[in-house]
Amino acid sequence: MSVVLVAGVMLQVIIGAIVVWTGLNPFSNIAHFLVSIFLMTTAYMLVRHASIVRLTEEVAPRREPLLKDRPIASIVKILLVTTGAAVFTGTLVTGSGPHAGDETAVRLDFAMPVIARIHSAFVWLTVAVLLVSLQIIKKSVDARRLLMRPLKRFALVLIFQGAIGYWQYFSGVPIWLVAIHVATSVAVWLCAIDVYWSSRLSALPNSVLD
């Protein structure tokens, strides 16, 4: 993962140059953003894996996740997929709008109302999966201890992101709201990754849950 981060940063340098050379073309912008998301995910996983390494030179033995083969484990995977779809379709909305890049740059060939509704549909689908998750974890002590805090964090960030999204849509897409929306989308994704990580834990150590 450390090697991936170094290689990814070097790749970002190249993509960043392409972004400039293409006049902030939305296709290169989207690639730049998605690689950034991937690198931040890798960095998160690196930190999390490091947190469960023993104080010796050996890595802690891998054990079966506590929630393996339970319905909540599958629901969390669905949550990760719907969140990813919401983030990706969000890049298409931005790439089709007035702030996709340079004034002379091309725009994605999507009708804004249509692509915005598709993006919104994935967001609401994510909300629905989140609500199902919150209901399911109430039936299990292990699931509740592992996932309640990560799911609550995810819910708060998702609500904030949704509010910003509707605000920008109905206020004429001001650039400062677009900037907040794009930045918060990263937080939404990382919170989803955090939920997935928590669902894969094999124990309940406080140091990991914190």
C-alpha cells in the first residue's frame, strides 16, 4: 500500500499536467479526482492496517470477521457500492455543469436535469440502504458495537452532503457550493470505507474502534 501511494502520487503528477494541457477538460478532471479518491482510500487502509499490527515485528494473525455470513455484512457491501455509484455519478453532474473546467472546455454530453436526477437516485438509494443497516444492527450486539458509530458518522456526513447538493441545485449552482460539495463527497466515501472496514473486524478492541 505504501508503494501504491508513491506510484499514485507520481501518476497524479502526470494526470495533473494533462488536466492543464487540455484546458481543464472534464474527462481529465474526473480522472484526477477518482485517482485522488483511490489514493485516499489506500492511505486510509494503510493507517487502519498499521493500527492492528502488534508491537512486535509480526502482523496479528488473520481471523474470521465477527460479522461474516451475517446479513449485515452483505448490506454493508451494498452500501459501499451505492455510495461509490453516487460519487461517480456526481462527477458526471459536475462535468456537465458550468463549473466543469475552463470556460472554453468541452462539457459532458448529459442533460443536467437528467444526470442530476440519476445522481440523486443513487444518493437516495444509499440513504435507504443506510436505514436498513441501522435497523439490522439492532438485532446483534456485535454488529451494534462494530457499526453503530461508523454508521452514525456516515449518516451525518451524508445528510450534510445531501443538503449542500440540493442547495446548490436550487440556487443556480454557485461555485463555492460546488467546491464544498466536491470536497464533502470525499468525506462521504471515506466514511463508507470506514463502515466497510469496521464490518470486517475480527475482534472488538477499543483502540481499533476509536
